[in-house]
Amino acid sequence: MSTLIPSKFSRRGFLRTSTLASGGMLIGFNLFNACKPKAEMPVDISKLNYNDFNAFIKISDEGMVTIFSPNPEIGQGVKTSMPMLIAEELDVPWEHVNVVQGELDTENYTRQLAGGSQSIRKGWEPLRQTGATARQMLVNAAAARWGVDASECTASKGVITNAKGETLGYGDVVKEAAMLEIPENVSLKDPKDFTVIGQDAINVDIDKIVTGKPLFGLDYKTEGMVYASVLRPPAFGKVLASYDDTAARAVPGVIDVVKIGAKLNAIAEKNWTIQMGSSEKVVVIAKTTWQAIKGKKALQATWTDDSTLESTEYQDKKLFEILDGDEFTTKREDGDVKKAFAEADEVIERTYESPFLPHNCMEPMNFYANVTAEKVHLVGPIQTPERTAEMVAAMLGRDLKEVKLEMTRMGGGFGRRLYSDFVMEAAEIADAIKKPVKMVSTREDDMTTGVYRPSIKYRIKAGVKNGEITSYHLKEAAINVNMYGLIPHFFPAGCIPNYKVDVGNYKSNVTTGAWRAPYTNFLSFAEQSFFDEIAEITEKDPVQLRLDLLQKVKGTTDEKIQYSAERMEDVINLVVEKSGLKTPKDGVYQGFCAYYCHNTHVAQVADVVLENNQPVVKKVHVAVDCGVVVNPTGALNQIEGGVVDGVGHGMYGDFKFKDGMPESNNYNSYRLIRMKEAPEVETHFVKNTLAPTGLGEPTLPPAMAAISIAITKATGGRMYKQPFIKNMPKKEVIG
């Protein structure tokens, strides 16, 4: 017997309790204020399948705890850190916790996704309340058995103790607890009493990762499963005209050749997703992945031009036309920028350029699908499981309840797996062949037919009067989607009285989308480099320039300013102290920047030296204010990974097109940072008890800025274009 009981806690979701056939208590919980209003009460959980739950706690009679982690794991560590929040308030030793990946549950839960460095931030209170509520139910059960008031009992490390010193383990009372009503009010721990949060926890999947156990989408297999390799258009702007599959069908192991795209196109036309790169495609079905790939190579296809076959030169021309024109959308405007420029003593204007970038996930796109009359079964690595299930249901004309989606660990996401095109392909293939199938892309498929960070150009103009910045105008020219659209309230907004942001774009047939730290991954380099140059021209200390600007918004409650001047000042002072910026060493050139994005404040100082007259990034000092650090080990992994990613793509990342076709299709032609080129990263946290913010992305954007400024110090010339290695300044090019 089980019931769903309304309580004050139900504003954040419902706790579900049931007894298990094997003994113990199952507590399902809703995350992120996500309970759908239409949920009916009570619900008999005994009639529900075990896997119908999004995320829940299971406590055995022996006191062992299983916590199901609901969000996709892409290497950001949420499969470890989110359960830590529950374990803390449940008050069980972390070593007694087993973590299992949950599957998608569209009936009761939302925000079951990975993106924007939001998982811990959004789950901080709901997950802790879930653990605390479960703990209180166990305490209430123990108190009832002893015949005492629950206020006389305490719980710690999985053991409940009464005033007489008598004890009961969680497993001793778990069955009684399952029958109790859910308490309306529970208290959360004071941060000073944390025993799990703030302690180092090893990745819960680490043993399986290092021993090669099945975890990732590519590892998933089922009985009777076949493999698919998709032949997509060879260039953006081309579509399929005809094909001959005779040679492909002759390849040993090839089972079938089918054409897909009609159903996917119908969904794309309804704007179900952003630029899915939809078109007709030819698919080879085989007994193994390698046979499917060989069959695809044997296909003879004819393609015709459907739109402009763009080259990088053409794209650059279009972006400069936007910057030189006057067709913009204004995202923010304070004061009178035009008047302030006219009254300025000096006006400084610079243009910054970035290329397209692919995502380079170590695990290529892949997904399993099996479409039957009863259900649509999907398994694989995806950042947006709910949206994906909705799109698949719509494409196949099925009820969403018929779609069962299981998430695997991902070998990298970085925004690429926010988009569901590869899942849609797998589902359409499975529907066509009526067999369970795994669609597997090659590295070349990923790099040449993927979703890219768009090429962007910024033109920034500032007016200086009496040594102060009095006006600021930023223009953004982007391909397809404007990156600046969502962040007009970040620094330096509010610090400069006359401030304006304009954006413009042109529509390209090259598919673009989010890339790690979207909106800021290139903007940070442009803005922070610009401020450093202003400091040089006005003969001000670059650190003091930022601090002076921040003074203008200290203590503000203006909702149009999203960052905290006080927290930004803290990370600046910390990184200056720890990096030795005020006492530079001979031969070491340091670049400073401070940045806010994804709700986190970061300051960095990069150390660059000259080796064989070439700048080399040796070390990056990082100061971070992300509130409470849930798992220090995981936090350092994210911070260091973000810095290395930022350094690598700032220095080397370049991706060009010729006649609609990417010029790079694998790592032999696309330059990534090498292990020996990765700098040392030294991290320092601002310690406080504020709610945690994101860490998966905030350290990447300022890394590009810090190293560019350090390179300027080393070479005497300014950086205006990425990648830096191909656009290295010469000493005679100053300011």
C-alpha cells in the first residue's frame, strides 16, 4: 500500500513512499518545483513500474541507501554532487550510498536536463528538502516505536538516537516510515554542520570508467540490435537528388539501405528544434558498426545545390556588412550614447573576430531506438531528454506516454547534445526498418555535419572624458543566432552611464547552436581585452580600472544588473593576491581579467613566457565565487577543464568552410590543445555559505581573455582575432 500525500512540501513536489517487495522504503521525489498541477491524489504506487520514477531514494532493511540521479551526466559531475545534497540532509554516511542514473519521467518532473551550469543551482534547496523530509519520516517512525515525541530524537549517520541513548538504524524502522504521512515542515542543516557537502567525493562512476565497463551510449547493446550509418549531404546547401545502393548492398554484413528525412523535415518545419539540418538522407543498416560504415562509403549519391554554398570569406563579408550598416536590434540602452561620444576627449573603437567551432565530443553522436506498436524505446547520451522525447513522439505521431527514454553517461556534450537531430534520425530509422537499431556517427560525420558555435564579430566603442569611461557601445554581428541576446545586464552594464548594445545577424544554412559557455565564450575575450587596452591608453592600472567601475554599482538592487559588484571585487582581490600580480617575476608576462557568467564570478591571471620567441601559457591562477562548494574534487575538475578548454580553443581553434563544406573533418586537420600545452591551473575559492552557482562553464570565457592580454604583454601587440596562434601580434603593432 502506498499513498501520495499532499503537504507544504508539495509546493516543491511530492514525496512518494512505498514498501518494497524485498523490504525497505522507496521515496520518489520531484525536482525543481516540477510537479505538474494535473497530478492526481492519491496515487497507488504499487501499480506503478519501478522505472517510472524520475529520481528517488531507496533504503534497505540493512540501512544501505540508493539514490537515483535524475539529470544527464556529461562529465560535469552531477551524478555525484546532486545525490550528495540528498545524502547530507538524509544524514547517511556517503560510503553507504549507491548512486544510479535515473531515466526520463515526463509525467511528474521538469528540468531534467544538462545545460547552462544550472543543475546544482536549481537543485540546491529541493534536493536537500527531499533528504531532510525522508530523515524526518524515519525519525518519526523511531519515535512512534519508542512511544516518545520525535523532538526527543536525533538522527546522524544513518542512526536514530533518543533521550535515553537508545538507538535504531534507518533500516530498522524503514517499513514503519513508509506508512507515515509526509511532514509539513522540515528543517535544513546549518552549513556549519555539513558532513557530506564540502567534502571530497570521488566520481561515482570512476571504477567503471577506468575499467571500461558499459556506461556510455556506444556501450549499449540489446539482443537482435542492428547498426546504422547515415550518409548526409556533403556540404551545407546541398540536398539529395538520387542514389545507387547496389555496391553498398554487396558489402558483407549489410542488411538494408533506406532513405529517411520526410518525418524529420515535417517536425523541423514546425520549429520543434533549432536548425536540425534536416534533409533527405540515405542510411545503411548492417550487423556491425564497421560494416555499416563500409556500406555507407560504397553508396553512390548525387547531390544538387539548394542554397548558397558558403565559404568563410563570404561569411566574413556578410558579418562586416552588418557591423558597417545600421540594421540592428537594441538589447539595452542607458543614457545618451551618441551625445556622450560627441563630448568625449577620446573615442576608442576596436573590432574582434572569432571563427566557427565544432564541439569535438570524444564520444561521437549515437543513439539506440526501437519502435514497436506498444512503445518507442530510446537509449543514449542526450542533454535534453524531455524535449527529445516530445519531438520523437510528435515525429512518429505517438502519445508521449509511449516514449521511454533512458540516459547513458555522455562522452562529452558541450552543448552539442542539447540538439536532438541524431536521436530523431535513430527513431526514424527504427520506425522504417522495424528493428532495434543503434545509429553511430563517425568523427568525420560529427565534424562536417554537426552543430557549430557560430562565427561572430564584435565592434566595441568607448568614449573617455577626464580619464573616465563615459560611453560604451557594443555591436554584435553573428551568424544565425545572436550570442549577446540573453546577457545585456552583465558587467559592464550599470557601470557606465551611457551604455548601448546592438545585435544583428544573417541567416546561414550552416547549422549553429550552443557551445560550451554560450553567449560568453568569445564575448569575454573581446570585452576584457578592450578594457585592458583602455587601461593602457588612459594610463590606468587594469585592475583598478575594474574596481573603480564596480564602485558605481556597489550595493545596487537594480534588477537590470545581474552580477554582484561585491562578489566580483572579492574574486579580483583574491586572484591579485594569489597570483603575485603586483610583484611580477622576470620573464613572466601576466594577463588579468574578471568576468561574470552562468551566475558565477571569476577572476583569472595568466602567466605567459617566451620560448623560442613564441608565447607559451605556463599557468593560470583562478579565483572563484560559486557559493558553497558541494564537491571540491568535482569543482576543481570543472574549473581546470574549463580553463584548459578556453586556452586551447583561444589559441588553436579554427574552423573554415569552402563551398559549403568544412575544411577540417578530423583531428589530423583540426588543431586541439596538446597535453604538454595544457597550463598548470591554481584555483582559490571565495569561502561563503551562499547557495551554489554553476561551475561547468564560467572559467572558460575569462581564460581566453587572460591569455590574450598576457600575450600582449609578452609581444607588445594586441590580439583581435582568434585563434591566437594564427593571428599572433608583432611587437611593432601596439595599442
